Amino acid sequence: MVSVDILKQFAFFKGFDEGDLKKLSGFASEESFRTGTQIYKKGNPAKKLYLVEEGKIVMLMESYMGTARPPMQVTVDIVTKGDAMGWSAVVEPYAYTLGALCIDDSKAIAFDAEKLREVLIQDSTLGFKFMQATAKIVATRLTHTQIILVGERGLSTLE
């Protein structure tokens, strides 16, 4: 269990009231990761949503530049203190769309995906707030991915 006061510190929960945060804090836990830890890979079942308390985590995708080359890992985003990751935990098909690799020792609050989805279904007002916050994460990642894609395609035409 994580305290409501800790959850209040995250921009993700802006606009959530004390009761909302109490419901969520009951199945949140703190997890620590060492530098080099792969928290999850693209395609893994999305079992947790994370809020980063400390450290840096790189959000990665594999880019294929043809059959003659091995795939490259491309950094889509760097998640740091205050950021959220693992939105796939609340969006079907509940599989991570990027990989998450620690580049610093990191600490995060983890929400159990199954319990989180149950609460969001039972309390539609909380569910709406939560999905609005989740949509902001998705929109930011999409923008970063588009920037990388444009840059990558530009580079491939130069070769």
C-alpha cells in the first residue's frame, strides 16, 4: 500500500479527490529496479501501470531497416520522476506497446492492472478521470514516436 500523500505528488492524479486516491492506494506498491533492468518488453502482458519516483527509464521500440540488418533499439521517450508508463495495463489488449529499460537505479509505484481495471469499472467517474490521464500519456508517446519516425525515414533515404 502507498500513501495518498505520495500519490498526490504526481501530476497524473491532478483533479483526483482524496476518496479516489484512497481507492487506488490500496493496491499500489513501491518497486525498485537496478540500472540495466528490463522492466518489460513490447508484447509482454501489461500487468502493471507505473509512476516513476526516482531514476530514468528508457521507452524502447525495435526498428527494422530491412532483412540485411538486425533490428535497432530506438528510444521513444525517457521517463523520469513524476512520469507514468505502462498505460497498456488499462487499454485492451493489455499488452505493452514499448519496452522499458532502466538506465539509472529507479523506484516506481506499481498498480496491479487487474485490480486497477476492476476499480475503474466499478466507479465510472474515477474510471473517466483515470482514462483522461492515461490518454495524455498515450498522446505524448505518439508525438515522440512520430518525431522519431520522421527522423528515421529521413535518414534511411540518405543511405
